[in-house]
Amino acid sequence: MYEEESGDWCGGGREMEGGLTSSELAGFGVGTLLLWATLSAPKLDALFSASQRSSLGMCKRCGDLRMIACSRCKGTGYVKSSRPFSFNLMDDLYQWIDGTESKANSIRCSKCQARGRFSCPSCSDIPQA
């Protein structure tokens, strides 16, 4: 679209104060919404799964498995060693592609004593019928 007053070509969006067009502002809004959805997805998933377990009469935390995964090692029993400058891009890339975790660069999880799980505090003390 050509503006005759200024002699410039205009891309369709009108500039607002601060130099942002309406299209850029909409892009920031959509980006913010997507970031919020990405960051809140695990919490929403936990909320929905607890709701479903409750409606089925199951334990809200473990789903009647009587075990929950360790939050530090995520159920593997091992955590990466935290040495200074221990980042190795190629090893991390191969582990991501292969799906396996190298135990050579890992140490035993001290939170769960390398078991990867705990007894569920909500239902483990309830006797089974």
C-alpha cells in the first residue's frame, strides 16, 4: 500500500507509539501465550491426572503404584556429575539421540540411594484390603 502523503510503502500495519506495528504487537502476544502454555503444561498435566485418579478412586500421587519417581534423578538412580566445565556437547547430543544415559559421567543419586523411586507417602502406609 502506497501512502501518497509521505511517499513511503506501508506494510499494512500502522505504527503505534514506540515504533511497534499492530502485527508485531500481536506476535508478541501470541509468543507470550505460547511461552506461558509451554511453562505451565507440566502443572496442568499433573492437575488433570490427579483429577482423573481421584474420580477413579486411585491415589492422587502415584495412581495406586505405591511408588513415586525421585524428583532429582527422574527415576534413573543416577545424576550427572557436577564437575566444573563438565559440559560435553557431543556426549550430550549422542545421549539425546540414542536415548541412553552414560553411567560413566554419572554419579549415584544421594536423594533416593540410586533406587530411582520412593514409597508413596500418601498411600504406602494404608494396609491393602
